[in-house]
Amino acid sequence: MAEQTVTKHVREHGSLLAPAEKRALLWMAERLPRWLESDHLTLLGLAAMLSAGLAYWASGDQPQALWAVVVALAVNWFGDSLDDTVARVRHQQRPMYGYYVDHVIDLIGALFLLGGLALSGYMTPLVALGLLVGFLMLSAETYLATHACGIFRISLMKIGPTELRILLAVGTVCLLYKPWVVVGGTPYRLFDVGGIVAIAGMGLALTFAVARNTRDLYRAEPLP
């Protein structure tokens, strides 16, 4: 699905759960108390992501803290996904402010989340750093493409932020029972294996996005 925003770019969200998620968010937005504003939800999403990072850190000594990570991811979805919907339902949109603040918060949240993982012992710091670099590069390409191509793509290959939260939550629960896996006869941390797969996926996604957008822009601006 795609919709035109006030900032003159198309917001394209084609993930697996997007249609059902949109209906659920509209239902919740129409029933929230009036005193709960979009800025409150944005701050709630940020606080939840910071809490997830701290819970990962604490889980190195207290594995049960991993359950707090799962709860924090659910709260982050609630705040981060609902703030924009509430603004639209109440006709209180501030597109430039919202776009800027939302994505600055995403960057801060990723730093805390992956920093907590690096300190937890469940992921090698180098893998966590690779994930952070990959996320930042993908984010930068997305923001550049939004400006240059006029399309803000939230998902890729049917995977969006909500699907990623679910995968991370499931993986986090698995850490309680099987934090190590055997690959080719050698034991590795579960999240190291998952992190390397994610880094490779982000690399492919970045390559694909750069090639597609470069092609589209080249065709849109042919040489005289």
C-alpha cells in the first residue's frame, strides 16, 4: 500500500503484516484518551527501546531480564507505530517535525539496543558493531532516497519494522533455552549467527536499493 504524505513523498509500506497492522492502529487511535498525544507515544517508544538495551545488558548476569526485552519491544511497537496514526486521526500532523524526530529516535534506539546486546555476552561486540553500521547505512540510504526519489520505503521484501521486532523477540526468548548453536560441528552464539545473517541481508538490501534508485534517477534525468 502507498499513501501521499504532506511532505510530498510517497510512504510505501508493503510488509506482510501491514494491512492488519494498519487496521489495528486505527482502531486503537480512535479509542485512546484525548490527553495521550502523539508526542507522548513517541517518547514512550524511545523509553521502551532504551529499556530494551538496558535489559539486554542486565541479562548478562540475570537471564530472566530477557523477558523485559520482549515486553519493551512490544511497548516500543505500540508507541513508535501509533504516534503517526494518532496524529492523522486527530488531524494534528506535523510532517517535517514528525519525520525528523521519529528517525532521530530510531537511530538513538538502535544504538542503545545494539549496545546492550554487545554488553550482554549473548552477542560478540564486533557483530553488534557490524549490525549498527549496517543499520545506519541502510537508514542513510533510505533518507537520501526519500529526498531524491520522493518515496519513503518502510519495508523490503515484505519485511518491515514490526516483522523485525517479532523476529528479535522470538530470538530473545530462544536465548533463555538455547543461547548457543552448532554450525559445522563448531558451537557459536545464537545471536552471532543471527547477526551475521542479518548483516549479510542488510548488505544485499543496500546493494539492491542503491542499484534501483540509481537506475531510476538516471532515467529520470537523462543527459541532454
